[in-house]
Amino acid sequence: MIGEILGHYRIVEKIGAGGMGEVYRATDTKLGRAVALKVLPAAAVDDKAAQARLLQEARIASALNHPHICTIFEVGEAVGLGYIAMEFVEGQPLSEAIPRDGLPAEMVVRYGAQIADALGHAHQRGVIHRDLKCANVIVTPQNRVKILDFGLATHRREEFTEATQSRVSLKESGAIAGTLYYIAPEILQGASADARSDIWALGVILYEMAASVRPFDGPTGFTLSSMILRDPPAPLRQSIPAGLRSVIDRCLTKEPAERYQRAGEVFAALQAIQSQVVVGSSAVTRRRSERNIRSLAVLPFANATADLEAEYLSDGITESLINSLAQLPRLHVMARSTVFRYKGQTTDPRTIGRELNVGAVLLGRILQRGDALLVTAELVDVADGWRLWGEQYNRKRADIFAVQDEIAREISEKLRVRLTGEDKKRLTKRHTQDTEAYHLYLKGRYYWNKRTREGLERGVEYFKQAIEKDPNYALAYAGLADSYYLLAGTAYGVLSPQEAIPQAKAAALKALQIDDKLAEAHASMASVLISEWNWPAAKKEFKRSMELNPGYATVRQWYAFYLTAMGRLEEALAEARRAHELDPLSIIINRDLGLVFYYARQPDRAIEQYRKTIELDPNFALAHQGLGRACLEKGMYQQAVEHMQRAASLAQESVAMSAALAHAYAVAGKREEAEKILGELLERSMRSYVEPMSIAVIYSGLGDKENAFGWLEKAHAEHSVGLHTLKVHPVFDGLHSDPRFADLLRRVGLPP
């Protein structure tokens, strides 16, 4: 087949063959890239069952997207041949990469963790490999592994179909799917494959990498099967670290219930023993970087705990480390929103580091079992991939503060950041000594960061519980203030300002009373003062917050809106851009940069920025709303309505989204549709709180000045948060010529 073309792939050379197909290196003539092309063997061209198996492999593997799993590009058929086009992986099979005396323990741990991580990804999506072996793992020149050949894989939901079951007796020679050396005992006894049988195969691979021989071998299939069922593997040599031997032993436990139950547990165990692993006489931890690193990204710590409720802990530790390290002089630390775009991804940390343009990345994993807490952390130099530092912490849950302090100190040392006595105090500053209060605060911020109505409401409850545990917890008061402020904002409009803002102010004042040097508390107070239209005091609080923490992106974001309200739009754009530089992947900051462009009457720039935001998150309702409004300013009515409809469908309970859609309908000449939404919101206002600014927006679009001013007066009476944009908001342009508009600006304290 050399030189032939299948679809748009030109075959270059044959690189492998097996019972499930022949594999060729080929060139994608459309994209000019090298691919691996798996084609059915000639004898199976007319075999419909074989064709079905090939298609099944493609469907299963294409559902997986992981850096250690070979990527499927396409499945197709040409000249009567079915084929799968997949990533061409340079390197050699792991079976050929193992030297005579086994791989160094460092490499066993590294490759094993990568395989376990990939298996965890597959298992979470219901995919069991069923033929995991050294020959199906490729080692790249960069010492990374890729798992190939999901030809025998199955989804769990398909386990009981005839095509994928493995229930056979030992008499049915050759009927078992897979390679006998790697088949788990329960499969030989007729059980169906599951995650634990893949973990057995991983144990065989780990053993083989460490010892260069398989744990079970025999002259015949029956002898080999008997050994797998009954015999323990030969003991590994004592020079292999005890922790690694323990992991391998547990993977190869005969009883499935006594093995690791999830691949993620194997990954966590291998990560945890890295500090034990030695290469010759020196530890795996590499030499200190000879260059000064001045920028860092703390990647979201992975939650290795099966309980998803523990997610707040991994997120919280990540955020706490970011906040602590951001206090260090001459060290730029990427903001939370930006690094959390990588949450759940298993991309090479060096790749992420290059994308974020930082010198080093910190990554870690947390496993909580009852009161026991296992935290692993690793600092990697982006330039060369060297491990600058790594450690594991086996502690009690109550020791979480000490763990965070130690990690922060180690990083400052390894990055050779010179600290003054004051710097050291800021680095390890604790806002509470109560562990339970801290955990409750982390839960509060976890839900607050979701930026949904439910998330904000749950955040309020957790912040209150944290304060009950520690009445002098300034950060918890700041979190409570931020939650109430947002709940009263036009984007959510859940609580009236009369109900929410006094509570926000009381919380912000308490936070400042406890800790006057807390940047978050000054930012919280500034937002409250804007709601009270106390503009000079708000400016003072913003300035103080930025002075205390120049890298706090949120205060820059909020200060941009203060400048917008004052009509200082060039300064507002500069501040919004600064917030974006500090936190370039934050969805809300990206959206708000577009919003400032919109207020500055730069609809083209606003449209461009909103589209970038939607690329980050296609389901972000506020971005679609903003794009719709910017399109409306350009007279692009159809596009405006479409994006407003999308926003309203994504946030169906939001009054602001419904009002924005009604306004778009009105401006686009669809008066009947606008009035229908208006009627629904007016009826709703009789039953629950409806933010009056939203109703005013609709009346303004309909050209009904009397009712528009009537609802703006209601907004003024309750100190509506949205009134601070009155001067610059294009939706109210039709009201500017009316003397009542200038009078309203004066009463809100805005410049004419």
C-alpha cells in the first residue's frame, strides 16, 4: 500500500501490524501533518464484524482527550477499506525502552504516574482499555508516554453485551480478549473487565519497568494462567524504593477489592513517593535553577479524593497559595481566574507555563481520608522542565496551615526571592487560627467563585458559619460583603439594595476593624461606598486596596467602573487593561474589558473583546448579552437579537437578561415581543423583587420616557447599584436631552 492514497492520506510506510489491523505512517494531504493510519488487514476487508470493531475502537478512543492517550483524528472508508487516522507518536514502545536491569526508579514512577493519569481519564468516561501492556505504550523522545490501541476497549455500559464480555472458561483457549501476561486473575475466572483489571495490568507494567521481567511467566498458557491465579510475584530487589514496591504489590493483589479501586489513587500514590525515589546517589529533586525566576503560576491542585465535596479544599489551598505568594516582592504570580482555566486538564506543565509566559509552575494534589490529609507539591522550571523542588506532606486535617506555610517558604527559597522580615510575615500570615473556620471560608469562596445566584447564596451561608467559628476572621467578613454586593447588583438582582447593601457595609466595616491592612476588605468597602454614591470615599478605598496589593486584579476591575462612572473613560480603559494583564483568562475580567469599550462608545473594540470572551466560555451569558448590546450600537439588529436570546436562554431566571432582550427587540422594531417580556416582568415584580433599572431599560428602548424616568426614580429611591453607569450607558441615550436626566445625575453625584 506504500504510495497509495486513502481518503486524503498518502501512505508512506508500514510501522506495525497485529490481529486488529495494520498501521502505517501517512501524510495528511490537507494539513500536511504526519498521522498514523490503522487499516484492517487484507484478510478482513469483507469482514463486517471486523469493520464494526474498527469503528467501535474509533468511537471509544475519540471520546478521550488526554496528553498521554493517542488522539483520534478521523475514521473513514476509502476503496473499500475502513481506517482510523490518529496522532503519529514518535518514539519507541515501552517494551523496547526497558534496559536489561530495569529502568531507574525515577523513570518507573514518572512513566507509571503518566499511565495512571491517562487511565483515570479513560475510566472517568466509562472506558476500560482491556489490553494495556508495555507494547501499547510509546515513550517519546521527551520522556513522555502515550497509550495506544483501544481496539479491545469497552464502555462500562456495554459490559453485558455479547460483543464486549470476557466471560470464558480456561478450556476456551484463545477466547479471552487481551494479552495473557497482563490479564487479571478475575478475568481468567470469568469476570468482566473493569477499572481494577486495568490497574492489575498497570501493576504488571510497573513491575516490568522496575525489574525488566514480568511478574508472571511460564512455558505454556495454562502454566502462566495458573501462576497468575495462585502464585505471588517474585519479590522485587531491595534497591527499589519501598514505597514503589508497595504500590506495585497493591496493584498486583489477587482480590480486586483489595487493589486500588481507581487509577487516580495509583497516580496519587506514585506522586506521593517521588521524594523517596533516587537516581544513583542523588535525589530526584533537581539542582536549584541557576537563573532567577520572577514569575510563577500556581496550577489548580488536583482533588484525588473520591468525594467531589472535597473540591473546595483543593481549590482553596490553590487560592491561598496564590494570595500568599502574590505578596512576595519582585515575583509576579498569575491570578486565580487565569490558572483555574486549566483546572481538570492534564496538559504538560511546561506547555501551560509557556502559554502563561511564566518562569515556573507549581502543581500539586490533595487526598483527604477522614482526618488524614496528604498533600503533594512540585515546582517545575518551565525553561528546561527540571524539577526544582517537590515534597509530600502526610498531616492531619488541622495542620493545613502549616502545610501551606511550608510550601510558600520552600518556593520563595527555591526561586531565590530575598525576603525582609516584613515579607516573611506577609508570606505566612494567617487570618484565622481556627481550622474549621478556614475550611468554611474555603467553601464560601469556592461557591462565590462560581458567580451564580445559587453559588453566591451558598457562599453567604458558609461565610456566616466561618464567622460563627471565628468572630475575628476578617477575610470571611470581606467575602460576606462581596457576596451581598453582587446579590444586589444588576447582573443578579436577587436582593434589593435596601436589604443587601447595609449587610455588605456592616461586613466590610468589621473586616477593616479587624485588619486595616487587608486589601480585599478595602475593595469590598469601596464597592459599598459606590452603592451609597459616596464617590470621594470610594476612590480613597480603591487606592488603599491597590497600594496594599498591586497585583489584586479584582480591585483594578472594580476601580475601572468607578472611573467609568466618573466619565474618565481613557483612565477606565487603562485600568481595565491592567486587570486583564494581571488575570488574562478571567472570564469576568475579559467581559468587563468589553463592557468598558462599550461604555466608551467603541463598539467595534467591544465586539472583538466579547468574542474573545465567548471563545473562553461559549456559555457565558454576560458575554453574549454584552455582544448583543455592542451589535445593537452598530445597527446589527439580527445579530444583536440572536445573542440576547442566547443570553436569556443561558440565564433563564435573570431579570437583567430578559430586560436586555426586550430592549433589543424594541430597538430592532419588534415592539410586540418587547412588550410581552415587559408584561411578564411587571407581573413578576408583584410577586418578588425585580431590579427597577431593568424595567427602565425596556421603557427606554420602547421610547416611553415617562415610564423610563418613573422606574429610574424607583431605582434612585432604593440606591440601585446599576445607577452608577447612568451617565455612560448607551441604552439611556434617548433620555439625555430631558432636564430630568441631568437632575438625576446630580442627585446620584455623577458629573454632568
